[in-house]
Amino acid sequence: MLGTEDGDTRSEAVFRCVYADILATGSPLIVTDIATAELIKGAANAFLATHGFPRGDPCRDDVTQPRLGTTRR
């Protein structure tokens, strides 16, 4: 997602150049005005804050995260 000011075509062109490899895989690019981009960012952050992140990597054996002040064996 990219928020740009009205008439700003350079930002989108630079973004597409920098992320060309990722966009080539089919990842969508949504171009909006800055206010809409900020609204989407806030909604995404609120969703992540209320749903949390999974702890550890389920593909690895050491999926538990050590707490502060403890040592990992």
C-alpha cells in the first residue's frame, strides 16, 4: 500500500522500481491518498494489537521464547 499526494506520479514509479521483484510475484499494490493510507495503517495496527503474534516459529523445535532474566539451555 502506498499513500501519495494528488498528482504525485514519481513516488509510485520509485516504489514500483524498488519493489519490482515482489510485485512481479503477484503481490498487489494499492495506491491511495495519504489520509486513506493512514487509516488503513491504523486499522491494520489495531488488528495486530488485539490479535497478537504467534510466539516462536512452529517450524523449529525451540518454539518457546525465553522470559527476561532467564537463560536458554
